[in-house]
Amino acid sequence: MQFEVTACKIKGNIPMEIGSLNNALTLDLSVNELSGSIPTTIGRLKNIQLLEFSGNKLQGFIPHQLCGLKGLYKLSFATNELDRPLPVVMAEILHRNLVKIITCCSTIDFKALVLEFMPNGSLEKWLHSDDHALDILQRINIMVDVALALEYLHSGFLIPIIHCDLKPSNVLLDEDMVGHVGDFGVSKLLGEGDSIKQTMTLATVGYMAPEYGSAGIVSVKCDVYSYGILLMETFTRKKPTNEYFVGEMSMKHWVKMSLSNGINGVGDSSIVQEEDEYFVVKANCISSIMELALNCSAELLENRMDMKNVVSKLKNIKRNFLSNIEEN
């Protein structure tokens, strides 16, 4: 059943009785003059698939009960003045490379998110376990997946979402080894027109951008920095917190020095060795990826690329790699 009452200049609050529309599949109240808060009874609409409240004057919090509506695939609150709890925002967005929130539960004593199951575990497991191995193309594909997820978070939604804690354990792999970014526990939403935000919440040492770790300043460029570090780790199998990286010898410095001396010392030996049939092609590919990683992890945030350009460059590196393999 569809309920569509749009552009009718309806005023006042949404009644609590809205939760009794048990058979509703679509509820569209867009472009009216509704005010007040959204009633929590909306969480009773178990069959709802589309909720459209854009173009009104609603205020207050978006009810967390919306996370429990399993059939809901489209949800819009555009142009309202609502406080958007992050779980609700994450349930509102759908992207192939983001871990999907199935449902959530929030009571005084218990809070939980139920997430989509990823049978192949985390990138962390595949990089740093002797029982698992990724070839060079799998690593490229996974990092393209991660880049696409970040691009969407930063620019594909109404307000920018900053992940703030990108690392291998937060990249999960499905049955087809497609990468999905998850764990938004310390993520931040930027306000309309804002490009930076300050926070006291810190992320994981080794992956944090300098301005985040020293002053608590977060922006989309913090994620770009973390992505650069993740790129290095994915193709070197070395953690940024490796005991070798002390003092001035950071992972970035080591990669930069290694590139100037040839790729042999920087690439993971399990994917590039001199006796390999496609050694030169692989070495050139990894060299290009390391250059991209260094650009992403520039010390000054204004010198870092945006994720749209990162996606473009990494896809181009992949195309060149596959083309050179075919030619050889």
C-alpha cells in the first residue's frame, strides 16, 4: 500500500498514529510544512520500503527505531533540521563497498548493531597471517573497493562522513573477495558547509593523520592520509607500527627511500620477485602504487589528493598493469 501526500502545504506535527499504517510500503510526505519531531512509532512500520520526509521543517532526533526496518531501502530527510545519529545515517546509505547495517537495538541497558556477515574476514587476516595469501591483482581490487567506499562517504551523500579509523582490520571481505569498509565507531559527520571538525576521540596509532593526532582536527583528508598508509601496508605487508619504524624512519620515509633505490626492497616478496615472469610489470605497478600512497599521505592536508582522484589514478594503474601483462 502506498501513502503519498506531497506538496499539499500540510502543517503541524506528524501524529503518533502514523505507526498504525501496518500495510504501508511507501510513505511520502515530502514538500509540505510539517514541523516538530518524528514520532518513534514510525518504527512499527515493519513492511515499509520507502520513507520520504524531505522538504519539511522537522526538528529533533531521527528515531533509532528506523534501523530496525529491514525492508527499508530508501530514506530521505533532506532540507530538514534534524540531528542525525550516525547509526541512522549509516543505515540510510547503501553502497557496494560499505558493510551494511542490517538492524540495530538501543535500550538503556543494551546497544548493538547487527552488520552484514563477511565470510572471508578482514584484510588484516589476509595480509598478516601465514595461512592466507593475496596476489597483486586481488590487492589492487580490494584497494579500489576501499577507495570507492571513501569517495562515496566523502562526496556521495548529503553531508560528508569521515571514517576516522581506516586500517586493515576495518576492511572486510565477502565471499567474492570484494572489499567493504566497516566499523564506524569513531566516525564523524561534517556539518553543512564545514570542511573540518575538532574532536577529542583518537583513532589508531600509525594510521592517523598528523593534524588528527596532534590537535584532534578531522577532515576528509584524514581518511585520505589513512588510505595512503593502508596502500603501503597492503603492498609491503609491513605495519606502520613495525618495530623497524622508529624515530625519523617512519613507514613513509622507508618507502620513499626504497623507491629511490629500486622496488626490490619495498614490495612484498610474495607478489614480486626478480625470477617472476612478469617481474618488471609488477615492479612498475607497485612503484606507481607507492607513489600514489605517498601523495595520499602528505604531511600537510592541503597537499593530499581527494578520493575521487585517488579512485581515478588507482583504476588507471590497474588498467596499465593488466594491459602490460597481456602484451608480455
